[in-house]
Amino acid sequence: MDQLRRSLQEAPIIEKDGYHYFVHPISDGVPMLEPSLLREIVIRIIRKASLEDVDKIVTPAAMGIHISTAVSLMTDIPLVVIRKRQYGLEGEVALFQETGYSENQMYINDVEAGDRVLVLDDVLSTGGTLKAITEALEEIGAEVEDVVAVIKKVGGENRLDDSPYSVKTLINVDVVDGEVCVVDGTGDD
């Protein structure tokens, strides 16, 4: 059994407002992230993503940063972090992020028309974050070469279903009876 699968199956479950969440180092930063787990995830992303023509990796703050940094270090592809703070720099683009549990204004810097990007995130749940990012990148004129999320929470609405993007995932999970269940072995969408 791979380390990502095992770590998810062993993840603590917390209940918040009637919804059961798993707590995982990739999606929450706790429990502690073991380097071997991060290394496994990065290798799997590099194998799964279409990277040949990618100029930049784009990731939302905060939980995509550690994954994207490691992928950037391994591939020498520069990293752009979409921030919740406005800096007012030339070319900054605002986007509205709406997930199943929050709404935020976010800001993209350093992506220009013609840039070929990989969008990388920790979790695909409702698709709200990734939909807002891909739409903002389209408005900028960037080419989205690929979209990858480490973990997909299945069930419920996915706002990317009607978009031109198919999100590649490493593993698909659901929380059933207080436990994380792996829905399929490949995570391919």
C-alpha cells in the first residue's frame, strides 16, 4: 500500500457543523508532514502532469505551496503563488474564490498572456477554487496546460464539471462512517 493511501486511511476525522473532515498533512499541515510522503506525492505529480510545455506552476495559498514548491525544485519550473493579499503590483489580477466553506478575494501576479501553466492544488472538493483560478488565467490569456490536485473528495457538486478542464488527481476519497475510504486506486479523472 502506498504511503499517501495509508496516511489518508489513518487520518483523524473531525466533525464541524455536521460535516466530517479528515485532517491530513497535505490538506491541513497537521499532523506533521513526513518528507517521504511529500517526495512520493511530488514524484507522482511529475509522472502524471503534462509538464513538457509548462512555463509556470500556479498554486493558491496556502496549502498548495509546499507541494508546488517541491515540484518546482524538482522540475526547475518557476512557481507563482496566488495570494489572498492585494499588493497592487502592475499586472495584478483579482479573482473571487468560492468554496464549499469560504469565500475570498485572491490575487494573481506574474502570469501573462501566452504563459503556459500547470495549476496545482492540494484538494479538489467543490471545484470552486480551481474554477476561479482557471477562469482568471483564461482572462489573462494564459494557456492552462494541465490541472492537478493531490486529493479529490468525491460526492457533491464539482464546479469544474462544466469547464473544459479535467483535473488529474492522485487519489479519490470519501468520508464514510467516520473513516476515510479510498474510492478508487488510481485517482485518474
